[in-house]
Amino acid sequence: ACSDGFTRANIGISVEESLVRFAPLVQEARSLGIKVRGYLSTVIACPFDGPTRPKRVAALAERLLDLGCHEISLGDTIGVGTPGTVAPMLDAVLHEIPAGRLAVHFHDTYGQGLANLTGSFFSSYPASGSFNRSGVNVAAGARTPLAAVSAAVLLIVILSFVAPWARWLPLAVIGG
């Protein structure tokens, strides 16, 4: 997590201590040829510590990359992100980490998951995504043409109104 409060509540140690414990695991996995995706939760806000500073997210993402993670996933764990809070976080992270090494996960807790996904794509964010009731995921890959993203988002919106059950079906957007 990006916050000590969440990390302590979740695993009983600080963020720094968790990184120290994580380092040998990443090294061992890499020595065995296993790719490791590093996850950062509470990238927008923490239920214990409040808002998360975008520069903190960027610094921790860079640390995970330096530890040897091949990809970093940025999670809006409690689903409070909005395009206005996601954009500065992504801007900060994208100054440190190439877009092709990032993934994001947005929860739709307050109905902002699609808006955050759309905003991510308009920010020239990575290319494949899925939407389901519990969250929106964008995984690293080639950049998606805006038209393909717009069509996918429109399809998701139409399906969610026409067939509410469709929110549970993953929709993958593969870019070229």
C-alpha cells in the first residue's frame, strides 16, 4: 500500500518494512525466471490516513520497479478516485515509470470506475482494459487508439443499461 495506516492494518508493518520483506522474494522469483507484478494499493486515498499524495505513489512505484518488478499495478483500493484525483496521480507516476510497465485498478464504489478508466485512456495510458461490477482494470500493453477505447467504453455503458447482468462480464480492449 502507499499508506502506512493501511499497510499496518493489513499486514502489521510499515510500507518501508514491507518493501524490505518483498525485495528477496522478487529477487528469488527473477532468478527462477518468474515475472513479478508489484501492487500499490490506496493510490488515491486510505481509509486510515486520508488522501495519498501523487508524488508518494510515483516514488513507491519507482521503488517497486527498482526492486525488479516487471509491472506495477496502481489500485484505487477504496474506490474514492475521480478523474480529478486520478489524473494528477497518473501524471506523477508517468513521469517516473513508462506507461507500458503500468496497470491500474479502479473500483466502481461511487460510480466513478468508468470515468476513471476513460480519463486514463485520454491521458494516453496503457492499452488493455476490462470492466466488471467490482472494478475496472487497465493492464499494460501497446497504446490503444482513442477510437477503440471510446467504442469499448460506449459498449460497456450500453451493456450496463440494456443488460445489467453484463456488468459482471469482463470486457477486454486489446490495442494495436
